[in-house]
Amino acid sequence: MKENIWRKDFPILDQEIYGKPLVYLDNAATSQMPVQVMERLAEHYKTEHANIHRGIHYLSEKSTEAVEQARKTIKGFVKASEAEEIIFTQGTTDSIHLVAAGIAEELLREAAGAMEDNAGLAGAVSRAGIVTTQMEHHSNYVPWQQVCRQTGAQFFVCPAPDGELDLDALEEILKNNRIRLVACAHVSNLTGTVNPLDQIIPLAHRYGAEVLVDGAQGILHQPVNVQELDCEYYCFSGHKMTGPTGIGVLYGKRACLEKLPPVRFGGGMVDIVTEQKTTWGPVPHRFEAGTPNIAGIIGLGAAVEYLLEHDIEAMHAWEDDLMAYALEKIGALPYVRILGHPKKRAGAIAFAVDGAHPYDIASMIDKAGVAVRSGNHCAQPMLQALGESAAVRVSPAFYNTKEEVDTLCEVLEKVITMLRRFQS
């Protein structure tokens, strides 16, 4: 088998768990961090640690420069048209909330305006709607559900039978309702389904809706060009793409960000403050109130640099080959049912086992050094659509190997046999 040229950069993988070599296959939850990112974080704390955008002294200017360089690096990575379209957040969930809260305020303003025109609240807002899908992580489902509950807007859920979105059903929703926004995942965090954004986004635009893409699972495993996608918003997290935790990005088209009201207020996001009113600073800073996660931003910039410098296209090709191998090997195990049958899959494989609970499986293979995830994966609507309540999820990354998949399957087969014998 071919040598994995990236693995040496991830020292955490070179250890034993319970006396067994670690096989880390839980990358959809959190990816591991290369030593280059760790070294950049250490350098920041050793040589340039200071607050940004607020000082004219050397350390502040150096730290500010590092943050803004990270913004430019990320802009290039996702192919945004300008660096100001990159907003730093706490993570994907935070990015989605930023947009959701802004849209909620817009809907409430619309309702208030309609009341002034004697149209009434219900008449104003009932015509507006938000669409999400059965495939979503709760972070791209619950916020929109709550926006609709709070504003009176309609909440629509596009079905995803057998792990793929029903685009005919989506068009029916768009055609028959006034949809403000469609929120959908780039890649399912449960089944690894890669959604056809090249069809979904133009379809939404045809009916006047904006599109927010949850890119948490897509950003590492798929090429991302936001200008080609033509989405209004794309959200992702650092810790899903070899960066630190607690840092994320909201990409937004400049025109959309200019009209989206800020919902967090404080230092760094204002222009003029008086007793009578406050005016906002420019994009992106109006959405970055307070002291940001400076080290996280710099670490995320370093992670993106690592991916770019180490041939991310080759990483994607390695992952595609590894996913196909894992899907075949896992699917061949007795009593295993792979969940979903999408045309294209990336980053995750979910399965159930007849006669064995996912929690028991994950717990037992952990003792053999193999790390996977079990449970509902914050994707209960999707599991319900697939007729399941829980699943085991295997999620490889570019630093994993076929040998590790072999180890997983050897251990898994033994555990399944043991659990089924116990159940009987």
C-alpha cells in the first residue's frame, strides 16, 4: 500500500491506547492538528501576543497583521472575491446563528412595517419562509426552526429519503411559498452525502431565495469555491480542518453582509456612539464585537496554509480512495447495514448492526484503540428518515490509512460476533 506522506505531521497519532496503536476515525467530530499549526500557535504566544485593532505599539500591530493575513489566506482558500467577506466566529454553529439572528430581525422589521400599513403581523410574516432539510446537523436545523417560531415565518423541511435530498420536493416548496432562505449542508455529518450544490443553489435563486451552506463537513473533504457555488453564505469551523477549536468562519457575499443587521454589540464593531444612536463600523468588523479568538484565528490561518502547501487536491484523492475502500470493507461485514446510498459520499460512513447497539460497539472497539463515534450525531431528523435512532459513524481523514481501516474491520467483526452472542 502507498505511504501516507502527511501522517508524520500529526504526532497525536503516534501513540498507543490501552496498549494498542491509536486508530483515530472520528474526524467528523474533530480533526487532528499538524505540528506546523502547533508551532505557529506557540510562536504567536511567544513573540506577538497582544490585542488587535486597538493599539499602535509593536506587538499590537504585529498581532493585527497576523490576524488580517489569516483572513486573506482563508479568502484565497474558499475563493472569496475579497477578504472583507470573511468574518471570524466561534465556529460553524456560531456562524449560522449570526445569520439566523440577523434574518430574524429583518423578518420582525418587515412585520412591524406591515402593521404600520395596517396589513397586520400575520399577513406580513406568514408569506415568508425558511427551508432546511432532513439531512441537517441540529446546528443548521434548530436555529431556523426557532427563527420561524419567534417571527411567525413558515418552517419547511426538505425530505431526504435514503440519504439524498428530494430536489423535486424542494422545488415545490420554493414554487408555492415566498422563501427567504434555504439552509443546507454541503456534506451530511451522518452519511457523508455530498449534496449537489450546483443544482440546489441555482434552484433557490430561481425563486428568489438566498442560500446558506453549512460547510462544517465539506471544508476539509471537498474543494470549495464560493464564487462558483454562488451561495450567499458558507459556514465552517477550524477544528474540522486541522485547526484549533473555538474558531470558525462565516463567508458572506459583500452585498448580503452590508444589509444583514449585526446582532452582537460592543467594542470594535461601532463607528460613532452618542446618547441618541450608534452607527456601525464597516464589514467585516461590525460582526466581530469584542476581543476575538486571536490565537484561534492565527492557528486557523496556519491550518489553511498547511492544507494549501501540502497539496489538498492530493489529500482529496487519497480520501476518495480510502472512503471507497472503507465502504466496501465495512459493508461486507455480517449484520452491518450502511445508512444511505448517495451518489457521492465524503468524510463519513454511518452504519447500524443487527442485534448490537451502537454505543456498545463504539465502547468495545475503543478498548482496541479504535476511535469512532456513536449515537444520534446531532442529526435526529435524518436518522428518523432512515428508520434508525442511533448509528456508528466512521470518519476518515487524509492522514488515515487502509491499514487502519483493516484494523477497524477486524476488531468490528469480533465485537459484532461477541455482542450478538451475548444478545442471544
